[in-house]
Amino acid sequence: MGVLGGLRSALSFLTILPVGQGTLEEMARYAFFFPAVGAVLGALSGGAGLVLFSFLDQSLAGWSVLFLLLFLTGLNHLDGVLDLGDALMVRGTRERRLEVLHDKHHGIGGHFALFFVLVLTGTLISLLGHSVFSILLAAETCAKLSMVIAAAVGKPYEKGIGGLFVSKVKERLLSNVVLGIFIASTITILVTGQLQSAIAALAVALAFPAIWTKYLEKVFGCLTGDMLGSTSELTRLLVLLAFYLLWGVLH
């Protein structure tokens, strides 16, 4: 299938856009396309945000943009936040924590984690105003880059598609990391127009998933698909926060 097949597979996995079915192997081989897919998601939701912020209350517009963004992803990574939130609350062995991670039932830890992530993300998007297009595009680009970085440094779980994805990404580690960073850097610098803010966002997208993944490995001994999904959600939140603090979007 080649490069175009890899792009289609990444779009198929990360979005609900009607691009046809892809394969896990192609998606992992060409995981450097993840930031580009993030840019598509950010452009679609951020573009809608430009319209919504022009006539809706700021808070309502921001939450509507977040809903649209999550809808376009098929709510694909929210279950990872729920599962990981529950598992991190467990005191016990790695095996017990992994058992809770894969339990289909969710407890207070998972619901709190999801509430925390959604409330902070929705609040930050609501503060963007007419900067929503550029900042959300950059944030989503960085969020998807973080999944590539996490897969590059993490130890794959021996079961499930998440572990298989991590293993396959490592087979083309150099190209996935280098091209992924190049694509994300180019997009982020171009859409923000401010080198300092772009560098800060990219620093978050590189440093946080590496540190977070090593912490998760210490707790669980491996990296799963749920952990990859939660990494994307948390990186988006942190990049939005970085832009809020450094760019001064409230001026």
C-alpha cells in the first residue's frame, strides 16, 4: 500500500473521516503521519470554532469546539483516560493494575480523571476566542506527535493492538520520530507565527510523553493502547495551557 496507504491508515485509526479501512501495520510503519492527521482534526474543529466564536457565548463556543473535536476522533482516546484513571488508583502489583486497566467497568478514579481532563481542556479552548484556529491546530498536531514519541520510548505490552502498534513503530523508529518531529514542527511554526510559542508547544510534545511513558512503565511495566490514548489527551491539554501562559491569548 505504501505511503498513501499509511496516511489513509492513520486517518482511519485516528478519525471518523470516511477514508476507507486501513491496517495496523501500515499505520505503524508510517506513524510519522500522526501529526499531519492531528493538523486535519485541529483545522476542522478550529475552523468551526472561528464561526462559533463569532456569534455564540465564549464558553458555549469553546465547549462546542471540544465536542466537535472529540466527535471527529470518534471519542477514541477517552476510554484510555477512564481506564488509566482507575488503574492508577490501585495499590498492588503490576499485574493487578493491568487487570484493572483492562476491566470494562469504570470506577471513581477513571471518572475523576476524565472529568479533570475534559473540564480543563474545555475551559482553555473557551479562552481562545478568535485564536482558536491556529492554537487548536497546533495543539492537536502536538498531541498526535506525542503518541509517536511515547511509542518510540515505551516498552510494548505483550497483548493487544496497542502493544503491537508500539512494536511496529519501533521497526522504523528513526524515520517515524525524525519525520514526525519535522512535520509537527513545520505545521506548528507556520500556524502560530511565533517561534517562541511554537518551540514551547513542541517541547511539551516531546518532553511530556517521554517522561509520562517512563512513569507508566515504572508503574505498569509496559505501554498499552490506553496509555497511548491518554498521552494524546494530556498532551493536548498541556500544549493549550502552554499557549495560554506564553502567548497571552486573552489580550
